[in-house]
Amino acid sequence: MRDRVHHDQVCNRKGARRRTVLLSAASMLALAAGPALAKENMEAETAEAAESLQLPPIVVTASPLASPLDELAVPVTVIARDEILASSAATIGGLLKDEPGISESAFAPGASRPIIRGLDNTRVRIQENGIGAGDVSAVSEDHGIPIDPYSAERVEVIRGPAVLRYGSEAMGGVVNVINSRIPKAMPKGGFEAEASLAYDSVSTGRRAGGMAKASAGNVVWHGDGFVRKADDYRIPGAASRQSESWLESSGIAGGASLLVGNGEVDGHVGASIAYYDSKYGIPAPGDPANPVHIDMNQTKLQLGSDLEFAGGILSGMSLSGGYSDYTHGEVDAAGVTGSRFDNEAWEGRAEFLHRAIGPFTGAIGVQFQRRDISAEGEGGELLAPGRTAAIAAFIFEEMPLAGDELKLQLGGRIENVDVSGRALDYSVPLAPFDYPVSRHFTPGSVSAGLVFNPGEQWVFGLTAQHVERAPDALELFSKGPHEATETFEVGDPTLGKEKALSFEANMRRMGDDYSIEAAIFHTSFKDFIYKRLTGETCDDDFDSCTPHGAGTELNQVFFTQEDATFRGFEARGSVTLARFGTARAGITGQFDMVRATLDTGGNVPRIPPMRAGAGIFYEDVQVWGRFGFLHAFGQDRLSANETETGSHTDLKAEIRYRLPDAAAGAAAYEIAIIGENLLDHDMRTHSSFKKNDVLQPGRNVRLVMTARF
């Protein structure tokens, strides 16, 4: 592989990082043991695996009450540890992209955010243990999320009313990456560890990592780390590779908790610190002779405390807080940093769970967020220093209406948001100038849901919500070129609040014999904010934009508000067709679609296409396998200046084998072989800005070996 020039130190880097006093914190409610769907069933020890299939997982982010799935009015997607290890994805978007209702931005192997029901960036909140990622991935599709999937014990995706607990920027959904860096329980036998190796044939990709927990008295320690490297990946057809699709990343983290348990108060208090470093190429550079790569790093501090009380009106209290110091440079082939983005973020949450007050049981809480973002070089031309500060109060209440069969769930949130920065005045086209702006918003949101549980593992949900969101600093204050996306972006400092009225009906049945999940939704947006391609082109300044200039390099994008309507349907299911002692075999299927239109006519840009898939599975306590496909239909419902994307089929196969334990408590070993894009189809992601120039990886065989102690 050709030599690459890596810039080891971003120029003008901050000399000394500021120290910050963090808010007291607490982690989320306890994790559940076993997943409900077949593909998630080998998480537990061999002797417990068959039993875990019977139990619905407790979803900690969907409800403050630690409710199982059959007590929630929201659709939830859960990715368990074994599936995370089997995935070749180096990004959260790549990990989730095949789940019903979820796709990815697919800009680069090191940069891909989840897209939920056609909504992305500032409408999808990415968080780690309930605290925001503290990055700038929502600023542009080429900016990665500084959370590697390997660090997660599980990933949960929440849609619907429950997202109000985390912020109006989560109106599209919440992706919560859950790990045990702040331990919540004693390890079995005082020590637990895991080590894993993986290899990908399509990119000569290598990944190694490990994690461990150990206890000393009432203190539990945690440590984890990983390293990941991949060359430019092969693409279908000729024996060629996708240029600048390489990736190098690593991370290390440690944490500790003091466990408290005296009968009156039980829980934990702890802290963690993590460092993440990533370098990755930007495929299909505007100038092939001078490719650009991203050099990113982040230091993150989190504090957490989760306490349960035996008596009194409060049944529990959760406090959590975090501080993130993030920076990345966009470095050319000569090692020169053309753009640099720095982001400091603080966040704190306090949530108080109360016992029954009349018919209501629930939680109230407050949340504080602050973000200081700055850019230099070409990045400074796009976005001048900006600050966002928000404080919010929220409530979640539950009331039985007919015993345990019918429940009413209510939620509400009120925020106070201040956004300041510098905007572009282009009213005089040949002499635009920037000027300071400060905006204040008070978004208010409410939600209601009915949960009907008639028994036999069935649950039906009906929800309605009104959500308001303040414009992001990027949407207000963008004012220049962004070479990585080949766009010239112009914000609008007069943008108002975005409002959405949503309705959803869903059903869920979970069990060994058959399981099904389905949801249908309709969302009406008032003043929906989106990037509108104007059809004009620019160079590096506004004067060059046609028709006033002779720009040729960058597509001009305006942040625009229009009313819009999103509607869609998603479903997945599995049926057991045969049993062989402790083993079973069956079929699976999934489907999703979303239509997004502007009320004035036309389509919202970059909406994922309709998809359908099916497969077969076999599982036992030692062997698990599946074979199936996911077909993406062609997308010809386009916005202005958008191009059509053809269909493709991703054929996959996977088999895992767990070696028998020599004795109870002995090490458990697992080997997995996974095949991806086995048909070697040309696959392009319609929601990607790079889809016309970048193919997704060709045929890949992945080998994963894992040992647990």
C-alpha cells in the first residue's frame, strides 16, 4: 500500500487543556441479562443461554423505571455484545445500518452517523451511558463519532416519547452506547475479562481489544482498550480498491465505582476517563493528487451515581455528568492541516424516581448542556466560534388504567436554549460580511402513550407527541466552504424553532416460537430545517458562487425551513419451524420504508430507500448460524439536483461456535465466521454525499475469536 503522510500533531493545538469541575453524576439503571431475539441469544454463559431466550431485556434508556419491553409504548432496537463483535463496522452508523428503520450516512469507513426514519445529524442524539458524545459529527458527514462499537456492551436505539428525557435534538431518536466503564455490579468471582481478535479480508482489516473488571472490597475497577487498522477496501468488479478508504483508530479507558449496600441505600458512585484517537481517509477526494484525511482525538471524563432507597417518596436517584475535549484536523497529503475543529462540551443530568403519588409513578429531572465550538483555517471560514447553552426540566409519569393490562405514559420537557456565533450577510452579493448574532429559544415538548398488554407475550402501543427543537449553531451560522463534502454551506440566522407532531402505532410479540415487531408512524413538521442544494457552484468564497461568479468546485447549500411530512412502516420477525432437543431452526424477515415530502411539493433530499430482507437461522447452546439477504430498492423519489440510486442486495452468512467449558467458571471461547456482500454487488448508499463516487465494500469474509474469563 502506498505511503501515507500522517500529521502527528495538529498545528496550533491547545497547549494546556482546561480543567473542569464536573457535575455529580449517576449512571443509568441496571443492564438486563439476555436479549429476546434469536440473533442476540449467546450473550450469557452456556448453562444460562437457553433460559435467557425466554426473558425480555430491560431497556435502560427507554424508561427511567427499568421496564421490560412488554411494558413500553416505544419501539426499541437492541444490539447485543456478540453481534457487536461479529460486525466489521468501525462506526456506530455502520453497526446499525441494517436494522429496520435505520440507515447510515456512509461518508467514510471512519465517519458514519445513524439515520433514523430519514432523520439525521441534529435530530439524532448519540450518547454514551446517557451523556452526549461531545463531538462535531453533526456538523458534517465527514466528521466521525469518537465512540468505537467495540467499547460497547450493548447499543440501544430509542424512538418515540421516551427521547424527551434526553433533549429536543433527539426528536428523531436516541442511540445510547452502553458500557461498564463505571461499574454497576461486582464481577463474578471477583474478576471478569474478555479478549477478542478480528480479521476482514476485504480491507486486510485487523482489530484487537480487551476489557477487564476486578473488585477489591467494595470497589470495582474497569479497564478496556482496542486498536483497529484497515487498508483501502476492495470494491466489486475489477481487482481495485476504493481510494482513501483506510482507517487507523485506537482507544483506552478506565474507571472505578464504590458499591454501596446497607439495606437502606443501595447503588454505586464512580467515574471513568477515556481517550480515543482515529485517523481515516476521505474517499473520492476533490483533488485526487492531494487527498485529505481526518486526524481526530478526544478525552472524555464521566462521573456517575445511581442510588436506590428502601423507604420514602423517592425510590431512586440518578446523577450523571461528563466533560469532553475534542479536536480534529483535516490534513492534506503534505501533512498540512487545512481545517481544524475544536469542541468542548459539558453535560449534567439529575433524575429522581418517585414512588406512587396517587395513580402516578415516574421520574422528574433536570439537564444542563454547554458546547463551545471553534474552527480554524478553512474550517474557520465555514463556522466561526460559537456557543450553545441549554438547561431543561423533564418529567415521565406512568399510570395504570386497567390493572396490568393497560397503562398510560406521559412525558414533558421544557428547555431554555441560547445560541451565539457569527452569521453571513449576503444581501449584497458582491460584498457579503459576517456579524455577531445571539439567539434565544424556549422549546417545549409533550408526549402521551398507551400500552396494552393482553398477555401471551403480546404488547400494543399507541403514542402521540409534539416536539420542538431549537436550530443548531451549524444551521444558523454556516458561511463558507467545506472541502470534504464538496459543498459551500450557508446558514440562516433567522431560522425559527422546528416543530413536529408525531403519531405512531406499534405491536410486539416476543417468544421462542415466534416474535414480531411492527410500527407505523406519521410525522408532520412545521418549519423543517434541511440542506437545500441550490444548483449553483462556488469556489472558496461567496463572491465566486454562480451566477455572480465563476465557481466550479463546490455545490452551494442553503439551510432552509419548509413544512414537511414523514411517514413510514417498519417490521421484523422470526418463526421457529423445527426443534432438535435444545436446538431450534426457523426463518426471519424484515421490512422498512419511509416517505418524506415537502408540503409545497417535492421530496426531502437523501431519504433512504425501501428495504426488505429474509433469512434462516439455527441455534443451540454451542452453535448459532444464520443466512439471509437484505435488498435495498432503487431510490427515484428525489429532491432537486439529486441523482437516482440503483437497487442492490446484500447477502450475508454467519456461524458462531462456542467451545464447551471444561468446568463451571472456566474460560469460554468463541469463534465466528461472517460473510458480507457475498454476491459482490455494487452497493451505494443513497443518503451519502459520496454515493456517486464511492462504492461500499465488496465481498468480505470476517473471522472473530473471543475468549471470556
